[in-house]
Amino acid sequence: MDVIDFVEKALNIRSFYHKILAGNIANAETPHYKEKDIDFQKELEKQLSGATAFDVIEKAENEGISSLDGNTVNMEYQMVKLNENSMLYSALVHLISKKFSIMRYIINEGRR
């Protein structure tokens, strides 16, 4: 497996996770809404072995605390996770950008 394929799969998972987190934030005040999450490492292993679907985890309780309306979303924690996911997504984009820059350099040097 090459770096490009690995990063592509990781970016797909990060993008999907962003949608999950955004959904949690959008539903932070929806009664009986259960926070959703994924296990990034497990999803990456599945994607690398050829799986195409993601397993979404629905949390019945948030760290042992559930609000009176049954909603399990902790808005502050979701914002932290969203920020972390965005930074990791950006790092992967930077990595693949560097990989392409190196490939472009090698191609251009080969022409000389």
C-alpha cells in the first residue's frame, strides 16, 4: 500500500467524522438525541482491508451523565473533537501535498 492510498482512506474517514460531529452539534438541544461517534483506528483498519461502510457508535450516556431530556451531547466536548478532527484533516492534506510536491520535483528533475 502506498502513502497516497493510505492518506486517501484516512481523509475519507476524517471527512465522514466531521459530518458526524457536525450532526451532534446541530442536535445538541434535540430531546432524546444520542451522541454519535466512530472509532477512527478501527475504521482505518477496516478501510485498509477493503471495507467501504463505516460503523457509527451511538452513545446512550455521555460519561455517565445524561440530560433531563435524554440528550447525550456535550457541546464543549464536541467542539474540541471537531477542532481536533479539523487539525488532523489539515495535517493529512499537508502530507499528501508534500508527497505530490516531491513527485513533481522528481519528474521535473528527470527531464533535465
